[in-house]
Amino acid sequence: MAILQINNLHARIEEQNILKGVDLTVAAGEVHAIMGPNGSGKSTLASVLAGREEFEVTDGNVLYEGQDLLEMEPDERALEGVFLAFQYPVELPGVSMNNFLRQALNQQREYRGEEPLSAGAFLKRMKQCAAFVDLDPQLMSRAVNDGFSGGEKKRNEIFQLAMLEPRLAILDETDSGLDIDALRTVADGVNALRRNDRSFVVITHYQRLLDYIIPDAVHVMVDGRIVRSGGKELALDLEEKGYDWIREETVAV
Amino acid sequence: MPTTETEFLHEVAAGEYKYGWETNVEADTIPKGLDEDVVRLISAKKDEPEWLLAWRLRAWRHWEKLAANPEEKYPRWPHLKYTEPDFRNITYYSSPSKKPRYESLDEVDEDLLETFKRLGIPLAEQEKLAGVAVDAVLDSVSVHTTFKEELAEQGIIFCSFGEAVQEHPELVQKYMGSVVPYTDNFYAALNAAVFSDGSFCYIPKGVRCPMELSTYFRINQAGTGQFERTLIVAEEGSYVSYLEGCTAPMRDENQLHAAVVEIVAEAHAEVKYSTIQNWYPGDNEGRGGVFNFVTKRGICKGDHAKISWTQLETGSAITWKYPSVILKGDRSVGEFYSVAFTKGRQQADTGTKMVHLGKNTKSTIISKGISGGRSNNSYRGLVKINKGAENARNFSQCDSMLLGDRCGAHTFPYIEIKNPSAQVEHEATTSKIGEDQMFYCFQRGIGEEAAIKLIVNGFCKEILAKLPMEFAVEAQKLLDIELEGSVG
């Protein structure tokens, strides 16, 4: 069964239509990359899937594991296993990473009818997951994203992904602003987290991330629609010919 | 680490009933109204010496003058809207207190009990706090005595104000009104005339008080009516940490509270004063609730003295309160750390005054205001650097957070500098609880209420961390409870 099935999704913010009929199906265990020029609606798609309220869905539907995703509250989506790695992670002054993640994890466990994790087990898991993305465990006693460097913020997102073990992870331009070493670290982390019951939607502007995270499918989004889908070689074509090539073809059709 | 006295208290509370006594709760109340006879009557009921009655009467005459000309004398500058209390229509003496009394906990309001439960207050204490008239299981008299003996060994005096007047008149006479004279303001005058009781604390030279002095184990004496008076004297090189208040919401229907707190810190002495104020705030429509008009001030009399005020204010319909420090000694230090949370129709106008007189004096002000519902929350602070205060330094930071869009946050900083060597910094921010922050929490599976608690607690963290450990935990719990249903 498809873990995610998006049908003819239309969404707007204020009076501006951004998504104009997105269709996408992601099967369990697959990694799908969504590429496209700036302003094509990639990040909007991520926000709509995660449930940001500013966006209004005007048509279409989204099924997540067969359920109507758009009917769920944002926190319910998270509890059901949808994770968004933010393009711009948010700072929470005074709220320690420790406390934040413990709450997140325990709410999730409670939702599933499980006991809260003991302090010892939590710490152990935190250390393991921090190691995945080479994150200094010292950061855990600091406030969430407060004073983190750009690279630390992005690695922190993948670290949280590791902690929360979602079934659908959406990475919104996780590669932007990373140097090549940090990019590798993040990609290695993601690769280590790939499992046959976990799917990824990787949103990126550049092909280079896909050198490290090898996708099962690549989709190109232009002007609020997916205009072309293919295998990983599509990303290379894009790298070579640029987005104009697709744009021209789309217009021609 | 739990402090020894709270540990002991919990043990006592959890233990078997030992030496209960039958409390006759027939309240000894005098008729409503205010005139010279009332002042005399209060003094007589407390069997006070002549000098104290004379002082009360001087205060009374001063207040009468102010009250005769309310347009000029009544404090109208705060950012508060309310109907002035009718001072002639209040009962000024009631002993032990006019709190509601019940035969058993079954009769007590369920909301209140639920709150007690969640604050983790032992059953016996719940009964006391709710005013249940059964034999008290928590034997506060013997608790009180136990600590009193331990304190007395070191020469520390900690007792009710009334007791101090009888037992240590020379100390009371020397210090009472020396920091907050009755001429200070309208409410200070009223308090001086009709104060019912309060606390007295004296730490001798060089003594470090071995425990946090708390009104907690004074519950029995806490029924002192609306007009408390507290006096703390720390002699040279001494130290004391004093905790005021109780985290349980006292459903006190008294409309008007006008307390006075005075602190004297001699050279190298340090006084930490922590408050959790949670008086009845009124209902969501703004009916009922306590008017809290408090004058709190400390003086760093000697060199290197230090006074810190730390407060969490969540209660009262109206809060009017500016705990202040007069920095007289050279190199003396004043601190003010405050969290004020308002919701419903609450209004708070609170802040501090730091008056620098001595050389190289230093003050720090950190104020966090959180407003929800339709409440209004103002910070008002004065930093005054006098001519002789060479190299005085002040740092002020006032942050406001708005929950929702029908509440208000205001900042009124006043700065008066008469010495060019002063260094004064002021920072202020106002933020709405961020939609981005909320969404970030949601996306990690944290629901709305939990997210608000997390973010607000983060906002207040640096202040709550200044409270003594046990108190800080209770403060956080209280804040969590207050935050429930505060948005929207």
C-alpha cells in the first residue's frame, strides 16, 4: 500500500494559488526527491502535508496510510508518524532540547498506549541518535536551536527524525546552507535511517544532495505541479540542462 | 535537594495525628468602618504598648489628610482601571480570619481540591489551606516551635509581628517605618494605621540562617487579615533567604490587601526575598478578586550589602507592587527578578525602584510579563542614580509575551541620572507567542496546551531558576496550572 498518496492537490496562501494540482504516490520504504526552481511550490507542499494553517487547501486530497491526512490536526499528523525536517528550524528560548524531545517522545508513546521512556533509556537513545549525525551531546542541555550554527540546526532536525522514528519523513531543503562536509554527514544520517517501512520525501533545489541520498524516484515541480517524474538520472539531466529545459517543454506541451 | 524544613514538613504532614487541638473558629470581628476608634481598638485588642498606638495614630491622621483630598493623593498614575475601594466600608480587624470554613473537605469547592492535588499538597495541608475546621492534623504549632528553638540557638528571631512587639520592642521600634515610613504613600499610611499582624525576622551579626524562612510553617499565624506588615533585619555579615506566600490559590474574598514589607541589610549582609503571589483573581468577567496594593522596600544600609527580590505574580484582580532597593552602602547590590502572569480580566502594574546613593553600587532588573485573555500587564520601573553615586551600574531587561490578541503588555521605564559616571542599560522586547514556535512543537507531536506551557516556561526560566529549588518546582507547577485555558 502507498504510504502517501496525493491527488490533484490545490492550495493557496491568502489569494495566491500555489499548488495547482499535485499528484504523487510514495510507497513504503521509498525515497522520492522533489526538485524544482525557486517558487515552484516545493516548500508549500511540505507545509501543507505537515498542516500549516496559513495554507488553504482548495481542492484534491491526501491519503496517509489510507487515512485522510488533511482532516488531522498538525500534532495528530506528527503522532501518526509524519515528520517534517524544517528548512528554517525554529528557536525556543529557555526550552532545553532534553525537555523538548522528552515531551515529544512521551506524547508519541502515550498516543500509542506505551509507557513513558525512563530517564536512563531516554539519555541512552539520545546519545545514540546524536552520534548518527555527529551532533555534540552537549547541545542537548541547550535551548532548542538557540544559538545553534546553521549546520547544527540542520543536523538537529535529522537527529530528531532519528529520535521520533516517523514512517514518513519530509526533508524540506535540508541541504540548503550546508557545506560539503555537513551535507555528507546529514546524508549519511538519512541513509542510516532508511528502512523498508519508512518513506522519505526529499525536497531540494540542487542535485548534489542526491549524489549521497540515492532516490528511488525524482519529480520535477514547476508552477505548482509535478511536470515530470523519472529515476535518479532525471536529477542529472536537470543538473546539466537546468530547469529552463523542463519549463520550455512544459509550455510546449 | 529538598530543604530540611520542607522535608520535615512533609514528614509531619504525612504522619499520624498527634497533638490536635480544637480550634474555636468563631471569628473575632469588629464592625465595618474606619475611624480613630477602630485604630485604637485594633491596638487595644493586640495589647500594644503606648508608643505603637501613638505611631498608628500619627499614620491614621496622615492617611485621613490624604483621603480628604483623593484627587491629589490617591495613586492614579498606574495603568489600571478599577473602582476605588470604599475604605469606610471595610472590616479592618478579624481574627483569625474571615476565610470560609468547612466541616470537612467534602464541602470544599472541587476545583480548589483538584488544584491542591495537582500541586502535590498533602491532604492535611489541603484541609488547612481550604480552611477546614476539623482538628488540624498538621501540627504547625510544634513544627513552629521546633524550628524556633533551632533558630533561637543562633540568636535568630522569627515570629509574628505582634509577638515581636511584645518580646522585642526595642528592635521593632528601632526599625519599623525606617524603610517605608507611613508618609510614603496612601496605602503605606493605611497599613501603618490598621495593620493586623505579619512577620518579624532578625538575623544577628555574622549568622547565616541555616534554613529558608518560610511563611509556609506559619500557616496558623497566616490568618492575619488584609494588612500584613513584615520587617526583616539582617545585621552585619548575616544571610537569610525568606519565602513568602503559598502556592495554593487562597479563595480569600477580602477585597483589599495592602501589605508593607521592610528589609534592612547592614554591611556585607545579604537578604533574598522570594514571593509567590496567587490571590484570588476574580472570575473571567472581572467580578470579584483581590486588590493587591503592596509597598515593599529594602535598604542596603552598609557597604557590600545585597538585597534580591524574586517574585512570581499570578493572582489578584489588581496588582500594584514595586519591590525596591535603596542602595546606600558603597558597592551594595540590588536585584529584582519578576514573572508576572495575567489572564482573564486581571491587571498588573508591577516593577521596581532602584535608588543608587552609594559609590560603585550595582542593580539588575529582569522582568518577564506574560499576558493572556483580556488582561493588561505593565512593567513600571525607576532607576535613579544620585549625585554621589560614582560608578553606579544598572542593567534592566523587560520582556513581554502576549498570548492571544486581546491582551496588553506595557513597559514604563523611568531613568533619572545625576552622576555622569553611571552606566545604565535598558533592553525591552515584546513578542507574541510565535506561530512558528507553536507549529514547531505541533510538528513534533506536542499539543497546543503543552506547547504553550513549554514556551512560556522557557520564557520565564531564568527567573524561576532564581527561586529556591523547592519553591521553583512549585512555581512551575502553579504556572502550568494557571496557563491552562489562558488562550483564546
